[in-house]
Amino acid sequence: MPSTAPKIAIIGGGPAGLTLARLLQCYEIPSTIFEADSSRTARSQGGTLDIHEDSGQRALREAGLIEQFTKHMRIEGAAMRIVNTSGKITMDEGGEAEMSPHPMETRPEIDRIVLRDILLDSVDASTVHWNHKVARIEPVSGNKFDIHFSDSVAKGFDIVVGADGTWSRVRPLLMNTQPFYSGIMGLEAHLSSVDEREPDLGKRVGNGSCFQLGDKKALMSQRNGDGSIRTYAMLRVTEEWIKSCGIDWNDGQSAKKLLIEKEFSDWDETGKDLIQKSDSDLAVRPLYMLPIGTKWDPLPGVTLIGDAAHVMLPFAGEGVNLAMVDALELANKIKLVIGSNGSTTLKDAMEEFEASMFDRVKKFAEESYNNMEMMFSGETADEITEKIRAMMGPPPE
């Protein structure tokens, strides 16, 4: 362990925070993760993620975890299907209807919980402090920071990294900007053991993702590695709609029935069944985003990575990949400072990291927003498919 290593606190034990801690550990730089969850099994980790070769996989390779990732990744999970409101397939990239001219091997899928377990298992057990929800962070003398929890205080950190997601407790140290509602409301449903219980629904979704689009709405389904399918009913509505629509979201089966009757009544039966036959209650998932191009003035010793820094819409599949690259670049900057014998200051290194991150993420935030505008424009699935094909360009020769 370097004798000059700064005392580092990472707030949040998701992919961003865990990737950072693992990389620092590889560089023999200690850190401490403070995670609000009570344990790794405290809550569901969500669906599946596509990990890109030039970003997320690059971070895993540097962290010495690419072999573990390869064992669990699903190349076939990168298949993408678009379906119109009548159930007709208009695009089937990597699926059964047509072979993709754009191979997706560079963007394999992995379940969120599996990726988190790989990262958790790779860091020393003492690194993660569970059940530590941050109340506030206070600057103290000597350019250090104390982190206050409900019943304790962790003192004297040289670096505090906010990796704590959309509603970051670290972000207010750097700016007053908060995420805003994007205009898209999501309702999540989950159906387990699909191929055994509902083979027709499994066939609809295929091996990867299926987007049923039209009427400024979507049914977006993902196959998970555990044999389940998660479907997100997404609507372009006001944030208040969730309370004013007349649906009691606590009344499981009734809520599903009313959602279909009110919003998807003229869609095909298979699409509707992905919601109606799900074995979970609907989870309300309004989509929030930070303004595109969000920046902050540097504060020595404090920075943000992942969604805490640049939460964006999920319609480009870049969020977790950007978060893992954030972790990689920040870890390398910290390593550089320690190895520079004082020729590179922590302040300068972190400012360079932030400037690079701001430039890197902006184009992806724009892409995600533009994809949302396209998908919820009111155009038909056929029209949206033509636009996607144009963006993809001609097939390689």
C-alpha cells in the first residue's frame, strides 16, 4: 500500500462505486464504500445490461475481471426486435426473422445482479460498509471531509466520490442542479420462467430485447439470464399522471388490467399479456435526467461518477458503461497522483478527470434524449424502424 495514499470514501456500491474500489484495490490504493442498502440481497437490482467492448469491458479488463464477465455474458442477449402495435415484427437484429448485418458481439448482456456480484466478490470484504445512508457531508479543516450518517460519523477523508445515483447526497456539495422529470413514465412488470409458463410470450421477446412501439407509447421487454422477462410499459405523460389517472398502483392485478384498458386497449394480445400475465405488481419508474451538458465548478477533494454525475435516459444503453469508464479514468488519475512524488496535484488531476468526463458524456446524453424523442414521437413502428436503419448505415461488406 502506498504510504502517501489519500483516504478515499466512495458513496454508493453500484457498478460505478464498486468498479472504482476494485481498480483502486488493483493499484494497492485503499478505499471505503458506504452503501445505504443493508446487504447485497436487500433489494432487486433490476434487469439486464449491455456492456460495451470499448467502455464497460475495458474497465473490467483493467480490473482483472474480464474472465468472470465472459463466463456470464450473453451474446445472444444483444438481439433487438421492434414490433408494431399489431404485433408485426418490423426489425429483428440478431433474431430469428433475419440475420443482423451489424453483429452485436461487442455489446453482450449480463444481468445487473450478476455484474454486481462479480464486482462485490472482487473487493475485500472490509471495503463495503453496508447500511450506511449518508445524511450529510461536511468540509473540515485541512481540506478534509467528515461523512455523517444517522448514528455515526466517518471522519477525515481526503477524497469523497459520489457514486450514489440519481438522487446523490454528494452532488449538492458541487451544484444545486437536480434531475428533472423527462416526460416519460415507466411501469415495470416481471414474469418468471417464461419459456415454461408462457412460451408465446418468450417467443415474442426472443433472446434479447423487444420494443413494441406506437401512439407515443412503448412496451419494452428484456429477457434476463434467469429465464425471466421484464417489461416496461412507457408512456409520454405528465409527472402528475401517476396520481391523477385513477389507477390504484397498490392493487396488483387490478392496476395491470386498468393500465391495459386505459392505455393499450387496441394493441395486440401478446403485447398486452406481457403486462397482464406478469407475476409481480407494477413498479412505478418515472424517468429522470440531468440537463444535457451539466457541469460544476471544481471542489478539491470531491467529485461525482456515474448517474450521480450525469444521469440520462436509458435509450442508448450507455449509462453503466459511462459509469465504469468514469471509475477507470478516476482511478488512473488517483494512481498518477500517488506515483508522481508531488509533481501532479490531486486538485489538478481531479479537474482533468472532470473536464474529460464532461466532454465524453455529452454526446451520449444527447443520443439518449434524441432516441427518446424518436421512440415517443407518435410515429409508427415501421417509420421508427426506417429511421433506425438509416442511423445504422449500410451493412459492412
